[in-house]
Amino acid sequence: MSVFLPSSGSYVNIMASSAGTEKALSLLRRLPRVGLSNLKPNPGAHRNKTRSRGMNGGKTHGAGSKGSGQRQNFMRLGYETGNNPFYLRFPCQNYYKGHHLKLSYIPVCMGKLQMLVDTNRLRTDIPVDLTQLVATGLFSVRPEEKEGGFMLEDDGMDHFQTRMNIEVQWASEAVIAAVERNGGTITTAYYDPIALGAACNPMAFFKRGVAIPKRMLPPQHLIDYYSDPKNRGYLADPDLVAKERFILAQKYGYELPDIKSSPDKDMLLERKDPRQIFYGLEPGWVVNMKDKVIVKPTDPVLKEFYAS
Amino acid sequence: MALSALSSARSLSRLLVKNGRYIHTTAPAASFKSSVSLEKIYPESGLDMTRNIQPPKNEGINFSGYIPVEQLQVSYSRSSGPGGQNVNKVNTKVDLRFHVETAEWLTQELKEKIAEKYKSSITSDGCLLIRSDKTRSQQLNLADALDKLRHMIHTAAYVPPLPSSEAVERQRRRHEAAVRERLRKKRDRSLVKQSRRGPESEF
């Protein structure tokens, strides 16, 4: 198996120390995940409680003396002999149900995007994604505050005249039309909190010296959004996206520009893999900014893991 | 390793750092494909979002829904109504027109139907005119105008289904029953009015 040694800056193979360790590791690989369904105590660890009888368990038979404990004791847990019990005093409010799962997105309107391009604050000759938008210095994304990234709003879409390849986390139909009518491409992509943190501040991430993680797939309530070609989701079928582009052009009344004949064709069609965080970098690589090297795993187990 | 700014070769991977310069790396990951890449999720797909979609054709009275936007004349002007500086300066009103007779994308039957049903929307020089200033946005107003046009063509092309022979028979029977009842009531009323008259004098 391989281990990363920071001193030499490479992955090194080491032999297993003993047969016992190997046996334990092989068990770990074979057996299913430990859970309540496959755990039981050692034999003899649990003794069933029986009511005390006879010579040394007699007289009160384990029921104590007098009171409701020794007598007919039927009161349920929480019962307060008739008054409104504590657990029923406060009604269940659903105002914040599931709030810890909901993400918020930073709004970027089309007018502002056009302004950034006009003032050369945002380059359009490379694909624009999360990292580029944060690098303008005008936006900050806080994954710890349950922010999911950027959403593109349609304010000022009439004045939008840029051909760009943009990747955001949410976009409305009018915004998609505004981008596509100018000959650009738009994709909506999901970044899990760790990937989001890495993408928003790549330099701080590389300084940590950890391998680039795999970007996780969206949670259940978001996977439909990102698999829908209407939203230009990154997990949608590109053939269906082509059809939706045609339909949207018909709906909004513009002639669909031909990307194939555009000079920026390669840039406009450049897409990240669903597991990639940065353009040009794979999961598993360690970027060393000090020595200006990229360190890649050699062990097949690690390679297989990062490609999965 | 030296920093090389603005490397233009497609094969080099790029990493944009905050100060705007690039780092040149060997063996780029442009072809990184994980187990959830689009090829794995959609193995039968061509994975081409730029493929040409053939627009559907109109056949006879059936309108396919496709409108070639390049053959319409779109003009913009300022909208009416309140709105201050925005409504005074921004061209959000959309005028959509096309000459019905010479439109190649409509069949002859459709043209006739449109000319008949929407003659009030057709100008003196034969252009069908559609206006929209519904929203604050030119783009959305254009979408609204196209929606109106599509709706107009669909309603013009709509041929209500002929009633079935049972329905026709039912209608005839009911009409005749109504007529019979009306005449019966008329006769009854007449008898009542006659009975209220006095006897006719002989002289």
C-alpha cells in the first residue's frame, strides 16, 4: 500500500507489518459496513431482567416500598397527573423544517456581469466559473453559512452582449436565453461544501498540501435540477440540451447561433468532469505552490479511488 | 519552474491564480473521465450539445409550432404608461410583423385561415402586426409577441370536430320537441284568452 511522505513529496510503497494486520485489513475489505443490523453483544454480556422471587428476592420482590412504584403503576412517560405536560405545551412549528439542508446562492445579475466584462474585471477568453467570479474580488462565498455558490439573475439581461462560457449554480430560463442568444454557453453545476471552499480560494487550499478531493454529486433534492437539460444541468444529456437550446430560441425569438463555426468553439464547449473542481487538475493531485510541482498518486488503489 | 503568462495552446492546462497569472503544467487533465462522467451516464448519447435540430414542417392545416424568426421583422420602440426615466428611455415595446401572402413558412391553407380570422390585425399592405409591451424587458416582450403569434396561428388552424350522427339526431329531436312545446303553450294561452272574451253578439 502507498503512503504520502511530505518530506520527499511523493507516494511511497510500504510492506504490511504482520499477518494479523493483513487479516484485519482483508476482513475490513470483505465484511459489510458495521451497523445496528450486524452487531450483537458477546454471549453472557446481557442478562434478561426477571422479577425477584424466593429466599433472597422475596418480601417486596424488587418493587420498592409503597407508592405508585409498588402499586398499580400505569402512568406513561411524560404524564403529569392531568395537567398539560411539558412535552405537549409547545406546538410543533415547521417554519424552519429542513432549513439546515437548504442552500442559498449569491445573486449576480446580468447587468453586473456585463459591467465586469466591460471593465476587464472578468475574462471571457477562458471559461468563467466559481473560481473566476470569486477572483474578481467582488463576491465572497461562505460554504459554512450554507451558501451553495452563485445564481444568475435576469436583471439587465437586455443589455447583455457577451459571448462567454459560464458555469453557475442556478440560472433562470430568461438568463439562459440571454447567454445563448449571444452565442455563449451556460451550465449549472453543484459543488459540495468542501469542493466549494477549495474552488473559492484555491491558493489557501493548495497551501494545506492535501490531495484535491473528488467533487461529490448533488443531494437527492437537487439531483433532478442538475440532471434536467432545461436548466442546462451538468449531469444532463448534451443531446437533450441541444434540443432545449432550439426550443428556447423559438420561445424567446432569436436565431440560435452556430457554436461549431465560432472561433471560440473549444473554449465554449470546455466542460469539467462532474468529479473535477478545477479546470486542468484531477482529483488526487497535490499542488505544491512552493516548489511549483504537481504530485500525482502512483498506487493503483489510490488511482482507482480518485477516478471513481 | 518559470511562470508563463497567457499561454494560448489548448493542450496546456491553466490554473488562474488571484493575481491573474498562469502556471504551466505538464500532462494536462483535459481528458479526465471519472466514473460519473457523461459518457458513463449516457452511453448511447452522442454527447453533442451543438447538434443541428431539424425544425418540424407544416402540413396542410396543421401548424408545427416552428416560426423562423429571421423571416419576421422586429422593431423596438418605447412603451407607454407610467415608469419614469426607465419607460421614457428604454426601448421595450416590440412590434412583430411579416407579410402573410409571401410567407414561405406557412402553407396556403394556413394563410387563408389567418387572413380570414385576424383581418383586423393585418395592415393595409398585408402585414400581420403583433405588438407587446407587457413587461419591462425587451427580451420578455419579444417572447410574449411570439407567444401571441403562435397562439393566433394555432387558433386560426383549429377546426372544431364535426358532431357525430347521434349528436345531430339528438339535436334535431330536441329542437322539434321544443317547437312542439312552444306551439302547445301558444295554443293553450290562446284558448285562455278566448275564454275571457264575452260571448259574441249576434247583431
